[in-house]
Amino acid sequence: MTTSGIVAEGVRRSFGQVHAVRDVTFQAPEGAVTGLVGPNGSGKTTLLLMLASLLAPDAGTIRIADVDPIAEPAAARALLGWMPDSLGAWPSLTARETIVMTGRLSGLTKATAGERAAVLLGTVGLEDLADAPAKVLSRGQKQRLGLARALVHDPKVLLLDEPASGLDPQARIDLRVLLRRLAAEGRTVLISSHILSELEEVVDDAVFLLRGETVRADRVAQAANRARTWRIRLADRDATAAALPVAQALDLDVATLPIDRRDLLVSFATDADAARGLAALIGGGLPVAEFSAATGLLEHTFLDLEGGAR
């Protein structure tokens, strides 16, 4: 796998006294989905705008498939599919017209733009709303239209800001499948999202931003490797009744086991310790109905990093 998809080094951007992006360095390789993770105000959208050639950095360098988006914005935009957090298109145009117009602005002929619109409306599940004006679409439908618009010129690099916002569960599954297919075709996909459970299902790697800076790889690894909480539920009794036998099987003080509705919460230092804990429960003859991490690895890492920054 190459790393020529997106490369940013020492990128900075301020707005007066507000330092939105202080120091960002990362790579998002071809053929992979990379997540961009950070709290509100961490600089994610400002960074995406710079990557999309819509905002110039104050310092640092950016390359989109080896093209400098500041020095050669037209060349970079030919490679880029940009999906902002909100559609920001022409509300009176239909979904089909929106895609066709975007295609024409990207240099496609009228016929090719029309063909791409037909294909993409099917891809994002908007065939039945192809001729409805964009202004009547729901939030989730507008997100799907925004994704189709970003794909119209068959870009090599995709920049997606909150693409799952407003999508129903089936549409989120469809989005994950589509993004994995696009990456498998060799494209670079960079996706920013607050829905970390969804992000975990689709990304190959993640870049963490805090206060406008990328978090060092060693700090991310440290956060990811901290003890994690797991949920345990037995099939034949409620959490209160399950507490004592679970504590005995795991050699724990029953008074230290928190209960969250129907589940017991147990902290394990490593995944290997969790696996040994599960083996002990089963070996003790307990009917384990659920044994799962209380948070995904991305969310666990993010919460550790954010907590450490305060």
C-alpha cells in the first residue's frame, strides 16, 4: 500500500487570534479509509477545507496524490471528491439536476454527466427522489445526495465531513459497504465523523486531532492500550444475581463490580486478559450470554486522549 493519497506536514491555520489548526502532520494512503477523529473545535473542518483547496494554510505543506492543492487548485480538484457537512447546493434543482450540474462544473459532457447521475442515484438509493427538488429532501437524503455529488467525476481522493449524519440504520450500513468498495478500488478516503461506533466499522486507521494538533502515534498507542471496560451478562439471571458468581469466577471483590441495567461492568487491562476472563466464566459453568467491550477501540482511545488533554 502506498502513502501518496494525502500527505500533510506541519499544517497550520489561524483566524486572527484563534489558532484553528496549530500543527497537523499525517498520511492517508491510497486504498484505505482513514478516520479523522477529534472533539468539536479540534480543527477537523478547517483541515478538510485546506485539503479541499478551499482554504490556504498559513504554514506547512499538503499533497493530494502528489499535487499541491494551493499551487495547483484546479489539478487537485480534478482528483478530489469533497462532501461538506451540509449539502450547500441549489435547493430548487432536483437531485438529478444537482448531480448533473456538478458533473458539468467538473468538466464532464452533458451526456456523461447524465449517465453518471443515473448510476449514482442508484448507488446512494435516491432513484425514487431523482426528480424531487433538493429542498424537500430530509437531512439523511441530502447527505446521500452530497455523497453522489462528490463521486460524480470519479475522483481518486474523497474528503467526507460527517457523511453518516442523519442516515437511518440501513443507509449507514450501505454507506459502510460503499466506502469499503471505493477503498478496494484504490481510492483514498478520509472521513470525519462524531459517530465513532460507525467509524470503527469502516476505517483502516485513524488520525486524532486535539486542540488543532495531531496526536503523536506513541500517545495514541498508549491510550488504545489502557484498561478497557467489558460488559458481561448471564443468560439465566439478572445482573444483581449474576454479580457473585461472576466475581468468584474472576477472583474479584463482588462489591467492586458496577451494574449497568442488565450488565455487569468489568475492567480488563488487555484483550488477552479479557479472553482469559471469558474462559474462566465458561470454565466455571456460567451461561455467558454477552461478553463485549463497552466501547469500541476508537471511542476508548478518543476518550482517553480527550480526558488526558484536560
